[in-house]
Amino acid sequence: MFTSLHSRKGVQLALGLMMGVVFGFLLQKGGVTEYDVIIGQLLLVDFTVVKIMLSAVITGTIGVHLLISLGMAQLHPKPGSVGASVIGGLIFGVGFGILGYCPGTVGGAVGQGYLDALFGGFTGILIGAGLFAALYPRLEAGVLHKGDFGEITLPQVLKVNPWAVVIPAVFVLAGFLLVLEKAGL
């Protein structure tokens, strides 16, 4: 079903743009494009961001694995490493901590007309991407491949059916959401 999209780049771009707009709209409706909500999450007093992201992870995990099980999609995991995760986490964390937006919420906040997101967030994304691109040759030769773990997934590591990981993970995440909700966080 989805294989016909591979040859239609214009349709892929249009679908990507449409999904991005829907994603931004849902972030805005969930309240996570608000600076105070994001800072509340960083201060561990408002868990709206965690609740929305965990809900998205649960929905996406079930949806993707259902599509795979039905033969409608395939996973193409990218190689990973501890070094790349640390560098990416540092870049993301510094930007998030300084401005109070992540790349997804910057887009939603810009759509709402927040100038701090437009000038600080969008500019920060461009500067961060530019610095990473400029430093990439040196990073790739060194730290990016430290602790390389390849293109492997958790079910492959455990040598089990993917659903044997998906179902318990969904229950654990849903349980965590219930705990947060009952605690009033």
C-alpha cells in the first residue's frame, strides 16, 4: 500500500507538511507550546509534556507495529551509538534549557505567533544545525561512533517477537501515565 509513495516525492512532501501542521495543532491544543508549561516540566512541577509525549509514544508504538504486522510497513532502523546519543542529547538539552522549547514545540509556538520562539527558537535551530554540520567531520571521526550499537532493535537483542516487547512497554508506560494522573501531576 505505502510502497507506491516511494516514487512520488511531491506526495511525500505534501503528506509530511500536512502531518507537521496536524502535529503542531495537537501540540498547541495540548498546551505544550506554552513557555510556562515547558518550564514547569523542566522544574518537575507540571507533567503535561511527559503525558502528551508518552501518549504519543504509546499510540505510535502500537500503530507502527500493527502496520508492520499487517505487512503495510517495514522498520528501517538507523545505526546508533552512545557517542551520537550524548552529542545529540547535549545539543537538544542546551537549547531546551536556554529557551524552554524543543524543536517540535518551537514550530507550534511560532504558529501561535510567539516571537521568542520565532527569533530565539528558529534561530537557535539554524545555529545548532550549522554548528553541528561544521563540526560533523571531526565528530564523525571521533565521538559519534563511540559505543556503536548498529541498527539493532530491542526485540532483536532479546531474540523475541516484537509484540513481546511492545505489549509490556505499553502497559508500563500507561501505568506510569496513570500514576502521574492520580498524583495530580
